[in-house]
Amino acid sequence: MSKVRKRTWETKTGERVAWVADYFAPAADGKKRRHTKTFKTRREANAWLAHTVVEIKQGVHTPAHRSPSVIEAGEAWIAQAQCDGLERSTVVQYRQLLDLHIRPYLGHVKLAELSVAAVQSFRGVLTKQGRSRVMADRVVSALGSIIAEAMTTGKVARNVVREAAAQNKRRARVEKRHANRLEVGVDIPTKDEIRAMLEHAGRWRPLVVTAVFTGLRASELRGLTWSAVDLDRRTLTVRQRADRWCVMGSPKSASARREVPLAPIVLNALKEWRLTCPASSLDLVFPTATGNVEFLANWHRRMAKTHRRRH
């Protein structure tokens, strides 16, 4: 039997009142155990108990004392990502989100004690503490992924982050309003800016031309091999990419594995570049002077240095 009862007690400052939700739920041994949860108001207690009774009937309820904390669930989330073979850079991003943005505010909270209101409050705290709206969304999304992973192992019954997103229609409208299209000259360079880049690219011109006219990601350019470039058919095939640690791997998604046509300017640039390209045991199109995979930071630094010299 489940019920909500009033609890009163005396303190030095006077009488205190709370509302306690009493209920029974099956334990691991199959026997029913009594559980309680305290609330400030009767309304909160009744609402929580009604939802809990439904969870118990569905067999998905997890008492708070059996629920892991957010940080414990977060560590399990990262461990699972490593077991699933996610890229090292992705796991590093997960670790940063957990340690820098989630742990300081919710690390000690039990998953079963999180609520929709707590998620909304957490988002507000993040923005008040200086995070951008985009970063706050990313952190809350990570929290939702942590809860989703815990749900697969029966550690929690509901994903309050997903519920918060479904309920907040106003915020969805605001996000849609902020979802502007890319603007030429602001988000992407203008034609004049591209011409200037090509004019001052110097020894980096083959790389810049290929990047501009193929749309390859930096990681795909760093992992591009001559065997993937067909000068006769005037195409290149994206088969692999190099991550930030210069480790070769598959493209970011199935759709990223693609064939790209080569414009005449790219074709001519690659033909000329092949004559002077450093020898590479990895068969790289844009290797280091010693034939290895180039770090992205080196490209940025050397291109910027060349640009400064010419200005």
C-alpha cells in the first residue's frame, strides 16, 4: 500500500512540517521492501508517488538508494564509450563535459532524484556561470546520454532530460529562431577572400585548392592518400581520416565515405604537386617533410605565418 503522510517535528526555531511518500517496491530477492521519500509540499509528494506507482507496476522503478550518482553513471557512460570503440577524441570530449561541466553541479545527485525541474535549473546555472547557450545545450545533452546509458542497465527508470525537452515547447521555438543559415563573409569566406587565400597560399596552394573545391574535412585531407586519387577519372575517394593524434581511422559516418569529383583547378594542382610531394611510406597526399601525418595545429600555424610574411 502506498500513501502520503504528514510529518511534524520541533526544532529550536519552531515546528517543522514535511510530507512523506510511503510505498513498497520489489527488491532484488523478489520480496517487497518499504521505501520513503520526503517532500516540502503535499502536492509534490502526491505527484511523485503517483508516478512511482506506475513505474512499479511497469517493473521499471529504481529506489533512490539503489540508484547511482550522476558522476558514477557518467564514469560508466565513458567506460562504455571506450568499450564500444568510439574515437579517442570523442571520449576526450565526453570526459571534458563530465568533469568540467556536470561534476561540479550534479555529481553527487542520485539519478533517481533528478527531475525535469532540476534539469531546467541546471541549464540556467550553466548559462549564469558563463557558458554559452550552445555549450549549455551540449552539456545537458551529455547528461541525457548518461541517463540513457543508465536506463539500459536498469539503474534508472526515466530520462528527465528527454522529458524536459518534450515539455519545453517555448524553448524549441527559440532554438528554431536562432538556427540561422550560414552567412557568406561571416561564417564562410567570400569569393574575393577565397581568391586572396589562393593568391597568398604559396607552397600550401595545392592543399588550399583541394580544401576549397572539394569540401573535405581537415581530418580527411590529412588522411588522404594518392591511391584514393584517380587523376584519370578526375575523382578522389574519401576512405579514411586522421584524428587529432594522427591516428588513421574510418570516416566520421557512413555518408562521409564518398567519391568527390575534381574540378580542373584541383586536378592541375594535384598533378603539379605530385611531382614535388615528399615521399611517404603511408602514400599521403599532404604529408610532413618526412612523410608522416601532419598535425592540424601545424597547418594552422605555418599557413598563418606565411600569410603574415606576405602582409
